[in-house]
Amino acid sequence: MSQNRTKNMTAHKSKKTRKHSKYRALRLIVLGCAAQAFGLFVFINWFETGFSQHCEDVAEIKHGELIQREIVKASEEKSERVSKLLSTLSRDDRVTGRERQKWTRQIDSSTHSYIANLKQSNPRMVSPHSFVKYQSANLASNFTGFESQGQRLYRNATGNPETTAPEEDSLHWSLKRVSRPVVPKVATEFKEWCKNPVDQFVLEKMLSAGLSPNPPASQARLARRLSYDLTGLPLTEVRSNYWSENQNQDLQATLTYDTYVNALLDNDGFGEHWARMWLDVAGYADSNGYEEDEIREKSYTYRDFVIWAMNNDLPFDEFTRWQVAGDELAPNNAMAVAATGFMTTAPYNTFRPQESERMDELDKQVSTYSSAILGMSVGCARCHDHFYDEVSTEEYYRMVAIFAETERTDAFLDSEGGKGYRKYYDPVKIRQDELDEMQYRRLQEDSIADLENFTEEEKDILRKPIDPDDLEQDRLISICKRCLDFNDSYLDDDFVPLPEDEERYEKLKAEIHYYKRLLPACPPQGLALRGSKISKTAILENGDLKNKDSGEMVGPGFLACLTPGLDNWEEGQWQHWAPNESEPLPRSALANWTTDTSQGAGSIVARVIVNRLWQQYFGRGLVTTAGDFGLEGDTPSHAELLDWLAMELIDHNWSLKHIHRLIITSATYRQDSRVTLNHMELDPENIYLSRFNSRRITSEVMRDSMLVAAGNLNSTMYGPAVMPPIPRDAVFNTEKGPEETWPIDYEIDREALWRRGIYVLLRRTMPVPVLKLFDGTDGSFSCQKRKTSTLPTQALALFNSPFVTRQSRFLANRILEAESQPEKQVQLLVSLTLGRQATSSEIVNFVEFLSEKPAQTEYRWKEKNLEALCQVLFMSNEFFYIN
Amino acid sequence: MSDLNQSMKAIQRREFLKRSGGGFGMLALSSLLNSGQALGAPTPISVPKVGKAKSVIWLFMNGGPSGLDLFSHKPALEKWHDKRFPGSIETLFPHPGPIMKSPFKFQRHGESGLPVSELYPNIAKHVDDIAFLNACSCHSHNHVPACYMVNCGISKIGAPCLGSWASYGLGSGNEDLPSFVVMYDHRTAPEGGANLWDAAYLPGENQGVPFRASDQPILYLNRDKNISSSSQQKQLAMLQKMNHWHANQNPNQQELLTRINSFETAFKMQMTAPKIVDTSNETAATKNLYGIDVEESKTFGTQLLMARKMAEQGVRFIQIYHGGYKNNWDSHGGLEKAHRNLCMETDKPIAGLLQDLKQRGLLDETLVIWGGEFGRTPTSQDKNGRDHNPYGFTMWMAGGGVKPGIAYGETDELGYKPVENEVTMHDLHATVLHLLGLDHEALTHRFGGREQSLVNGLGHVIKDLIA
């Protein structure tokens, strides 16, 4: 949240005016900090009502022009924000890629609802789909200046941008260059069902398999599903209220859904949840593995980079390039340097390391890179030409040569010796900003309360969030400037916060104190990859180091099969992709080649990542072998859809959030998960997507959900990993005693450790048992998809692990504090754990459970019954399954 | 394919539950009727052939025991004692010392006349049941990579171990107990940790489950002191009722039913597991047999007795680590004293296990394996110790269809490298799977772009070892 806030405010330069204008910005963005995520909703709302009256005779006009014209009108009438929108559409060189993306998205959503509205008033009006087309065309024209690096360099090198086109037809599907397929036409009866082209692709196959779509899931189910799928957090009360307040606006059904989706996409939890997916693929862990299994104190900077990148929708091509060579491509950008942590995840033996173990590490680097990013398993080529894929041993060792002279090191993340890191993440500053806002609220309240000659009613209007449509409020503000305008001179270090802020105020003060002390050790260094030497390696026959002396020496190179027009790789060819011709760097060249969509591996990279996103949502990828798109990999169930999504990604500046939005706003995603006998007969694996696949939550989500329900989740982001206590029996102590190996005292399991699962330290030889039991990863290999095993040992953990019993107790206390009546308690319990209202039969059964006296009356038996019931809810299938 | 079958079973099961009123009690009953499904136990991947072994007990001597001082008698060492090693020798630590003769006396035993040193007087009585593999190799100099090689067939983290493969291939023999159990000395665990018994990409039920000789044999088996048994029973009843409502609203979903059953199995596990640990009913003779009555061998003896009970009850793979970070077989110096102590801790328990299995008629169907991650060099280190030797070392197997009373493979006269019938870890794995009735080429799992197997075509079944 705070990140978003700062993002919106960084435009203001002078320090003196910063806070002042920040407050003005807040007024514009409406609703203040708590509702930041929903600001967009309000914005769209007035934006839309503002120009819907102009829409009567729209059918005659080309909709593209119409939209432009309307935006102009709206901008004249309303605010500078909309003119900014317009400028992104017309003059792209004034905006950065990141800004363009942001605005594009906003226009996307606003126009989406706009068209929904138009459809209401004129049934002949365009479908959202044709707008998407229009928009893509528009964007494409904006991007004409964006020639890929490789394309440009290739031209520089050869003097000819066009190389001989490969014999496309003879290629394996995944090696073909991706192009935009024709979106299938849909029969009239299903027109209504389709929300976007995703559905048209899905529907075509589904119908031909003799299936038809499941009805949409109920709003309650969808709300919970979206919450879990986007943020990995359960549907909290706040969000479910938000949903229900808006659900009666039939006309804005789409708007409400989209707005909810956008709010979740903007939630900080989004990055924390989706980063986990990528960290699995990267084989990330916080220790070296092997004998000593030392903790990697600074590995977390890579984890933080991934969270940051997901939240800020760092274009995936940039994300990819930075992970390979961020230190070379953007040496002054701390995030880019931290990104190279991707190349440091391999386990590493530190005890008298042998040369063969260094080869193992290099192998892990090359294999993880190729399987995570290229979807190719090249590891086999270490010993022999790949049996199935077109990867030769020579190519494998060329890839090894790229990394042979690099080293994992605790590096300063930027050239300023670490100071620059603060630009991206300063735990003190973000808290200070929040304090300042709190103080502005206090000042506002004081000055309003002090007003004379104003009625209480008028004061209440002034207290409300700024509403540009509220003329009365506008009038009152103009009379009384001082009740809303403040600048730095009003700020003081100590102030008395409003009563509702008191608790948070105390906490922030304490945290600032804590972080000030911690800062020097906190952010400047991270585990990164360094080294840019050009080197050669020997091709090892059978992968055996004994054959080192006889092996041919080869220099850096990539994979010919992913390079259109190339049959085999020649020495020095890599330099075509090097950004700096006078001083070519192999890793930078690899990075550029990887995301080069015309001459390099860009096509497969785009396919692989959209498939990963799809797999997370549906539990099954369009290609089921997410890390292997080679000849032995699965063929796609929906090849055209995969390509269409890949093109959408490429055409939308590699915005992952764009793909997320396409998937989750589709009707395909919104289907109910109900399985019928017909499904079982025709499509038991749900290949044709005629229903939503219900899925078990992951181990981290389980932990986080329990913490949220108990009211205990500490939502602090980033920083060093935490080590929550585990039972003494579970400590594999080797060198030191159990107490020094891992905390075992549950008394310390308090707020500081109740962070999200992604922040729990992952030690390779000793993963936290509750997480490991529920199929958490231990960073041993690049994990393409979490297992979901169902084991009695999991049941035992849910019954008896101190974490679960303690959180059940906290949840019970939370309920007892809020409600005294058993019926009310039960209702609250169900809403906190399952995100829905309790049914009448549940209430009856649960209340009976609560009132049953034990045979021998125990002390606090009622409370204990409630604790036991809380635990039952935590263990239940409904708690564990998203449907 | 089988998914559809499973689903159909689920439907039938659903119908059955509906007809029977669907109460919690009926669920318990039905889970019994439907056992095998309960653990999500995999259907065996390769159809068992005539493998004799039903389970494996692997005695893992952590740190690298010196075969040259235990089973592989090399008289030439006396002749070469204190002389430089002829030719080059690879050691972990630089500058190897001169050759060192064994400080222990060897004797031939049994009808087979196979040699055993004075350190293992009790095991020596069983040589006629044992097949010695005297030329094993793992080609990895370092403990943990070598441990991974011996367990998983590859010297780095990330592949499933033999125990997981065995469990994957055979399924569970007793749903109230894990199919793959690991025991180690809890004072000091083996290095390499949980990765040593990891199922990696194989399904989670094939993960090795650590088992302790304590009042809580399995992690989280015991309830919190403040929670009564009746309270947990009540919880279980409420839970299953809820799960039942939920399953009714979400029909035809096998996973939900499997999970319902897993809670019942967990409850049964709470009864079964403590019985394995409970030695109070064992006779003094049994305790004496396993060396439980003597302080030195009490821990290991108790673990082996537990292992025998588990094998009897259908646990597929039981791996017991002797020695962890401390108190292990890694005798770089002071080998004589260290090995003497380690052998005192293990001699009686191992001999007792062999005898007990035999007298119960279980030895034929239980494969016992003894060995470490590598052996030790003929050259000395720190005057009276030996360095690591991953090129030629001794392991042995007994029972489970192994040819008894033989020595297979031989190293050179100094005991450094194989000269005949080298057994790589891949060969060992192929052979063990074969003894379990599993074909190492057919037992595969798809991962990382291809059908993976434990042996990956790198080894073969050693026919000469099969009875």
C-alpha cells in the first residue's frame, strides 16, 4: 500500500512543498490511504458518468475516434489526469514504458465499463473485444520505435535486418516464432457468455468436445477465489463487504468485477503471492545446502526484487534480462543488481569444494535458467547431445562458458555503495510518511472542529473524503481553505493522533526506532552474481572432468534451435546481441537474446511465462509440462490460445498484469467448479476447461490464512527472512546443539515472526516441517508445479502442531473479544475462516459443539470448546480448497 | 485412464455413503473398506515380478566405515606398512601419509570362510547369510555429495532417493504407518539432512518419515498436553461432519474424499506408531539379542528392533543412520579407538537383527543392507587415521533373495581401486529394486522433460548376487 502511495506522489520535487502537494494529491486520489486500492474505482465512476451523456448516436462513429473524442471532452471537463491518459495514447515519447502501461490499464478498465454502458444504451454498439483489438492496434503503432535490441544489432552486424526465414512448418511447435492467431468466431447463443477472446478460444474446443460451460460461480465463491488467486490471502471482511455493497448495481456488474480485480492486482499481497511461484521455478532457498548448509544472510534481496517486480509489473522481458545480467545492463539500479540473485540460487558445497561440485553448480545455473525461462531442459546435454531436443553438448558448454567466470558474492547493490537501495526500499521513510499522513488527519480534524459559524452537518461534509461531484463540499472548502490545506510548517515530530490512529501511531513509532537502529545492516548488500569475463570451457565427454584436457574449448553461445535462421552456433556469434560493441559482455548478450522476439528466444519465453500464469489459475497448464516445451514435453491443449496470450504479452510491453487480467476477467475463469457426471465421463481431467478446477491451497497460503483469521498476520514487507520456532524433534542439529540450530521455543512465536510464508527462512536441509509437509518446496530443484499430496502426517500436523493450536487459540480469543453470544461467535468464526456467512445448520451444529460440557467439567471449558472449534475450521476441507 | 476409474470409484463410494446415511461412523467404516485409496497410495507403476524382498532395512554407517579394517582383508598392507603408496592416490585432504596396516586381526568364519575383523565378532557369526560387495564405488570425495550419490544415484541435491522409489513402486504395505521410515541418532543428525530421504519430484507419500524411539515417534503424533483425547475425538467427529457437507456440495471430487480418509488414518497411526516403539513387552532375551541391555548399543539396538517390527508390519523401506555430525565413522585420525567404539555400538544389534529375522522366517523377504557413503584409504592420515576412498569400498547385503555367503568384487592388493566386479551405486540400486520385484527401467516418473528413473540407464542388475 505504502509503495503505491509513494509512487503517486513522487512527481513533486522540492522537499519544502513535497508534503503539501502530497496532501493535494491525496485529495485528488480520493478516499485516503485505506481506500487507496479502490481509488481507481471511484475515479472511473465519475469519469464514466461524466461522458455517458454524449453517447447516444455512437453507432455511426468509428469507436476508436469516439473514445478519443470523449476522452478529450472528459479531460476538458474533469481533470488533468485524463489529459495525461490522452497524451499516452498520442505522444508516447513523453512517457516511460512503465507509465504507459499504467495508463493503458486504466483506460482499458474505464473503457471496458464505458462500453458496457454503451451496450446498455445501444445494443448495436461494439463489443469489448473489438475494443481490445483497437487498443492493440493503437499500442502497436506506439511501439513502432521499439525495435528489439537483437534486431537492431543484427542489422548492425550484418547490414541486413532480414535473415533467411527458417522452414517454419518443419519446426516443433514451440520453436516456431509466435504470431497472432485468428480469434475463433462464436455462435450467437454463446456470444453473451464470452467476456474476452480467451473465452472464444476455450469455447471452440469445449464445444467440439461435446461439453458446454459450467454456470458462473456465485459471487461469494468468486470473491474468495480471486482473493486467493491474486493475493494468496483469504477473503477478509473488508473485501467481502466491498463486494456486497456494490453488487446490486446490475448495470455495473462488469465494472464491479473489474474494479475488484484491479484492487487485488494493486494490493501488495499480489507480489508476495506471485513471487512465490517464480521463486519455486528459480529454485530459491536461503541456504547453501550440503554439509554445512550455511544460511545465506543476504539472499533475500533477490526475493525482495521478485516481489517488487511483480507488484510494479516490471515488464517481463526486463525482469528476465535483469535476472541474467542486471549488474551489467543497469549497474546503478539496485533492483537490477539484486535481480541477478536468480543466478545464485543453486546449492553449493562449501566444505572442501571439489571441481566437480563447481561443475554441478554451473549445471544448476544453466539448467534453471533454461527450464525456468526458456522452458527447455538442457541438463541432459551435459553428458551427451540431448536425446530429444535440438541441444548439443557443444551448445551446453557454450552456455556454461557464459557463467564459468562469474561468482556468487555479497555485493553492493549499486554503485553508491548501497545508498541507492534506499531509493527503492527504506523501511524508515515509508513509516515516516504514514505518520505524516496521520498528522495531517489530526490537523484536519482539529481545524474542522475549531470552525466557528459552521453547523455540525457542514463539518461532517468537510470531514468526508473529497468528492469532485459534491458541489456543497466544494463550496464549503472554498470558504474554509485552512481546514484542508497544510504544509510542512505544520508538521511536528510529536503530536497527538486521532483516537482511531492511536494504536497504529504507537506501533509506527516503535518500528521507526527499531529500523533506525537496524538500517546500516539492512539493505545495502545483497547476494548477487558478478563477473563479466569472456571465457572458454572444455566440452567434457560424458560430462566427465577427466576428459577436460582432451575436450575442445568453446566460447559463449546460446541455443541455435531457438534462434530463427540459425542451424548451428558459431564462435563469436553471441556478440550480435551484445549491447556495447566495443566491450561486448556475454551475459548481457544472453539477456538480450533471451527476450529478442525476432531473432532470439523471445517467442518461447513469452509462451512459457503465460503458460505458467495459466497453470497457477487452472491447476493445469495449457502445456502441462511447464518447464519443458521441448519434443518430450506435452503438446498444448489450446495452442492458439497460448500463442494469442503470448502475443498479448509481447504487444502490451510484456505486462504480466495484463495477462492476469485477461485470464481472470474471462468467463472461463468465472465458471463454477462443480463436477458433473458428464464431466467425469467426457473430460475427467478438465482439459477442455468446461469448469473451474478446485485446488488445495499451498503451504504458505495455509499459514498466511490461519494468521489472517487469527488477526495476527504481520504484513510488513521485505527484509531478512524470519525463523519461526519448530518442535525440537524436527531440528536436525548437526554441528551445533538444537537450540542454536533453529528456534524451538514457541514463546517467541509472536508478531515479529508472523510474517507471510514467503518471508520464512528456507534452509535446504531443514525446511520448516509444517510447510514442507504440505508440499512446500525445499529449493532442491526448479519446481515447476507444487505437488498436492494428501497424507495422514498432514492431518497429524493440523491436530497437534503448536502453530495450529496456538493460532486456533488466538482466533478464539479474537472472537470472544468481539462477541459473547454463541450464535454470533459461530457466525464470526465462519466468516473469518471461510469468508462466507454461516448456514443455519452450521449454526445449530456449531453452537451445540460449543455448549457441550465435558464429562469432567474443566476450567474454561467454554473457551476451550471454542478453541477446538476454531481448529476444526482450520482443518476443514473447505478451508483448504479454493473452488 | 486411471483417473476415470478413480472417479468412478468415487461416485460409487459417494452413493454408498448416501445410502448408508453418511454419518461419521460410516465414513470410518468405509475408509476401511476402501483402504489403499486412503493414503492416495499409488498403484504400483511396474507390475512386481518375482521379487523376494518385501522390505528393505538399510543400515547406513554415516561418515565412511573402513572396509579394510572390517571385512576386506588385505594382507599386503602389512608388507607395505609405513611405506609410500606406489603410484598416485586421490584423497580429500592433501599430502596423504604412508600406508597403514589394519590395527585389527582378521579371521575366517563360517562355512564360506569369509574374513571379518575382530571388531565385529557377532556379525562374523552370520557370514554365511551375507553377500559382501568388496568393490563398491561412488566417485564422490565429500560426505554429503557421496551420501546423495549412495541414496539418490546423483551427487547433488534434488533427486528422489532409493527409499522413495521403492515406496513409489510398491505402494504402502500398511496404511497406518508410513511406507518409508528413517531413523537417526537424534543427538546429532546426519549431514545432508532431509534431502537424504527426500521424495523430490515423486509424490509426497513417498517421502521418508523420520521416526524416533521416544514417546513421540512421529512428528506431531502426540496431542498438546492441554487437549484431551475425548476433545480430539469430538473435533474429528465435527470435522468429518463438516467435510461431509462440503463433499456433498462439491460432488465427484476424489481429493476431498481422500483427505477425509487421511484424518481417520492419522488417528489410527496414533495407535499403531507407539506400539512400534514400546519395548516394555519384549523379553530379556530379545533385549539381549539386540544389545538393548547394554548402554553402548542401546540406541541402535532399539532402532533395529523397531525396524524389524516395522518390516513385519509392511513398512517398505527403513533406513537407519548410525552416526551423525558427531560420533560418526569419519576416522581421519584415531581410527583404532573410534572404529572400536562404533563397532561396539553396532555389532550386537546388527547380528541380533539378522538372527531375529531368520528365526522368524523373515530374512527371505527382508533385505538388509550395510554400508556408508564411501570407504577409507589404505594410506594413513594424521598418523593413525584414514582419508576418504570413494573408489573401492565394502558394503554388504543379506536376506531378501540375495545369494548368501559370497564375496563379490575385489579391489587391488592394497584396497584402493576395483580390479574385479566393481559395483557402482547405480548397479546397487538396480539390484535392490530387482530384489523388490521392480524393474529399474520400467519404474519411471515424468519430470524435467523426460521419464526419470533412479538408475537412468547407468547401471545394471548384478545377476551374480541373486540367489
